[in-house]
Amino acid sequence: MKKHNFSAGPCILPAEVFQQASEAVLDFNNSGLSILEISHRSKDFVAVIEEARNLALELLQLDNNKYTALFLHGGASMQFLMTPHNLLEKKAAYLNTGTWASKAIKEAKLFGEVIEVASSEDKNFNYIPKNFEIPTGIDYFHCTSNNTIYGTQLKSFPKSNAPLVCDMSSDIFSRDIDYSQFDLIYAGAQKNIGPAGTTLVIINKAILGKVSRKIPSILDYKSHIEKESMFNTPSVFAIYTSLLNLRWLKKQGGVSALAKINKHKAELLYAELDRNPLFTPYANKEDRSLMNITFNLANPELSHTFDALWQQAGINALNGHRSLGGYRASIYNALTVESVQLLTEVMQELENKA
Ligand code: PMP
């Protein structure tokens, strides 16, 4: 029986995407060849990567003359260093909202001055700092839209004259925001895009070419743009599966349709967490993530009973990140309302038993 997968990533994808991807492993496009054995330069794969790049921009309603989409290697972690390498001439400003933001800051410091405009570390990142100022004269401002580990999410983004760079690994394609306020977006594929192994990078081309340092070709966004995301052999299977997922997303009615369902799922779960005295939500109420819902048991001694209940119900991966403990329900695009309902029922069952 298929499990209800609440994993934070790699994570659930739609059943039809798993089906189509598995068919392509045996026979891609009735070619008599597997997707795993075709050349990335083949006509069929060139069509795949072109469609995936265009569809990513279309779903985010971004102008494909201004922006370009790339599928790169190295995960979001590679982008922690590629962004400063390509954009940081003197100084950049960063908002520190958790582990991933801290890692981005660490890499940026290798390339120039980093101003940490605010941090929520004082409360172990359970909130999003507000009312901070973005200094002038910076090369860009960097933030993390959704903090996968702590379950916090930026509800709005600061305005400044500097380019806005955002790590959107865990909430891209999940909510209805104006994506054109960003100049560079990056996201590891393994949540709302596709399987692990590729990273979507979306760039406003006008922000490139402003640093004086020499950039090694493979780390230079311009090389990847010139080669149409085929500077070296791309992750063929991960990109194909991402395309299948983006097609699925379009068929559902696009980002705004999914955003409504995601909001509904999150409301269901937060309502139960707020109602049920056995649970304490982790994140500050106004900063709650709609993708990763973090919580604890009010009485940790109930963990054995709770763990047994959700595991028996066919739920997978409800444990919190190893650095934070507690619980985390990741409710990405492909997770159904029924799975969330099941989890709330398990929480009620615990209440009845306790
Ligand atoms: N940023 C965020 C917000 C993440 O959630 C993650 C991974 N879960 C990363 C960066 C790191 O991604 P990767 O493993 O693709 O390098």
C-alpha cells in the first residue's frame, strides 16, 4: 500500500508522475530506448529541457525575454556559492532565518562583505525578523522564502533598489506571489519540482556581468545561459521527471490552483494543532509555513504512542529535522487533503487514548 508521505524532501510527487517517469525508464517516447540511455543532445531530450525551462517561467508568470530558467547540478547548496560568485562585487545583505540561510551567508563571506540585516537565531529561528533595514550600496539582498527545518515562511518580501535573490527550495510553485519581484530564484528540485539531482535557477539576465572577478566557466551563469542549460551533461532523468511534474501542475490549474489547496491543507493541520492540547506548534503564528508544519508533543512521554499511531496509519516521515527534533509534516503540492485529514484523525486518536 502506498504510504502517506510527509517527507521534507526528497518527497512525494503525484502518482501519475511516478507512473510516467517509470514508463520512460523502459521506453521513452516509443523510441525503443530508455530515458536513461539517450543522449542529452538527442532531439527528444532537447525538446524536454526546452519545454521544462519554458514551463517553469510560464507557471511563475515570468517574462521569458527578461528571465531565463536553468536546470543545474549541485543542489541549492551550490547556489549558496554561485550567487555570490556571480553577483557579489563588494557587499551583499542577507536575512538569517535558519540553517540554510546561515549556510548561504557562510559561502557569501568567501567573496565579499556580508551584512546580516537581521537574524531569528535568538529564538532558534521560530520566527521571521521584521522591520529590518536593507542598506544602500549593496550588490544584492538574499533571503530564504521558506525555512524547511523550522517551519517558518516569509509572507512578504522587502523592497529595495538592490537585486532580490531568493532561496525558494521548499516553497516554489506552492503559493500565489508576484515572482517578478525577484531577480534570482533558486530551488533544489527535490520538493515541489521533481526528484533530487537538479536545481532550478531563474535569473533576470540584466543583473549578470557586473563583477570584475574571473568566474570559472562551470560556475558562471552566463556559460549555462549561452549553452541553453547544456554546458555539461544535465541530469536527464531528473529534468524529465521535473517536466512531468510541471505539466501536472499546469493541468491542475497552475500555481494559484495549488496555492488554494495548499492553504486549505495547512489550515486543517494548524487548526488541529491549535485545538488539540497534546500538541504545541513550533513556529510563531504569523510566520507559519504552509509547506513544513513543525510541532512538538506537549508531553514528550507520549511520543511512543503517537509514533506507533501514525506509523500504523501508513504515514511516513513525520519526525522533525535531526537538528530540531519534534515533528514536521511537510505538505508539498502533491500531498493530498486526504493525507492531511488522516494525520489530524491520528492526532485526535491520540487525544482519545491519552
Ligand atoms: N535551502 C533550503 C530552503 C532547503 O530546504 C534545502 C534542503 N532541504 C537546501 C537549501 C539545500 O538543498 P540541496 O540539498 O539541494 O543542496
